[in-house]
Amino acid sequence: MAAMWAESVARAERENWGYQRLLQHLCESAEQDRRERKMQRLLKASGLPDGKTLGNLDEKLLPTKIQRLLPTLLEGHFVERAENLLAFGLPGRGKTHFLAAVGRELILRHRYPVLFTPTFKLVQQLLVAKQALRLDSELKRLDRYPIIILDDLGYVQQDRQEMEVLFTFLAERYERRSVLISSNLVFSKWDQIFKDPMTTMAAIDRLVHHAMILEFNGESVRAQKAQGRDKPQVNPPGDPCGSTPSSAPDGAKDSVPPQGSPQQK
């Protein structure tokens, strides 16, 4: 703040600002600094994986339906409606990258608190909290995040206690907060997760009641990228590095508006 004050006063003297303009500039600079610090805090607390951003998401490899839906998701209205986002597909189809990129953009564009976590890690945290008789307080802590991304739900093979805390978590957020889930198991195989048929049905019912379902079909994204590395690389004219310029709000480095989406101001 002291550096901002000194710089602003020096500029005011050079450009013959009046006191009113100087005060306005100081207020605007302080607000911009506050927004930037908040964004950095949210990114640090999110647990989002490094490198899985919108800037390096190859939209051409996404299914057409998901390409068309992406600009709508980035507007963030589904979060206001406490809707869920469920991404299904075999391993390597880009589910995690897509959800992580959407989560990062919701921080950058709308300052939403987001938490990204592998499902098994969340389940273990909830189980420890339950055993310590503080499950309610842990659920309240998680409730601070309007968006929680559960990665790889299909890899969790629950015992009964683990199944119960996961179901409690999902039921607690029902119609109140958004859950974004990636899974390699279709709903018909979720009895492998929850074991009990009635619990499985109840969990699915709560998730899909207000949800968008994304199907990541087609070839493995990893395989396609590996094949691409075997081919000679040709950079587009006028761009020797072959990179995509950033157009993120507040100068963020890893946000690129999707094709067909108006740039955020």
C-alpha cells in the first residue's frame, strides 16, 4: 500500500492531478489490488491441479455437445442454481482436465470459491471427522465452497462406513451447492461404489435431479496427443511459439475465452 501511495503521488505530481482525481485513483488501485489478492487466495486454496487450464485445453478434442456447452458453463449460472455437473467416460478422455479448467475459470471470472479433491481423499477426511465426532463441523467447512469437484469417483470402492459419509456429503449439498464429478463408471455400475441398492438409487436421484451430464466418448485424448507429438510440428504464421494469447480478466495468465464466447470485461 505504501508503494502504491508513493507511485500514485509521483504520478499525480507529474500529470498535475487534483486531489479528487488522486483520491479516485487510489481507491480504484486499492480495489484492484484487493480483487487480485482474493483471486490468488482462492486459487491457492482450491487444490486445482497445475497445468489443467482452459488455455491448454484442446477444445477440438472435446465432443461437439460439450464444446457447445462450454461457454454457458463459464457464465457460472449453474452454480447460482446449485446444479451439478457429471462427467462420464473411460480413462484418458479429458474429464479431469475439463472440470479443472471450468473450476479455474469460475475463480478467475466470478471469484467463486472452488475445491478440487480426489474422491478417495475427501472420503477419508469425512471418515476421520466422523470418528472424531466432528462430521457436522467438517460438512460446514466444506459448505463454504459453492463448487466442489470430486475427481475419479469410480475408483472409490467403499466399505459401509465410507459409503455412508460420501452419501451424507452428497445429501447435504443437494439443492444447495454444486458438485462436479468425474467418473469412469456409468450409473448402472454405481452399486460398485455404494454397495447397497437403495443407497445407490438415492445418491443418483439427488445428483441427477438438477444436473448436466457430459459424456466424454471417442478416442483417448492422451493417445491422440501422443500421436500428435510423433508428427512434425508446424507453427501458425506470425506466431513463432505456437501459443494462444491470454484474454483473461485482471490479466490472469491461463484463461482463454472459448471459441464463440464473448471476451469478459
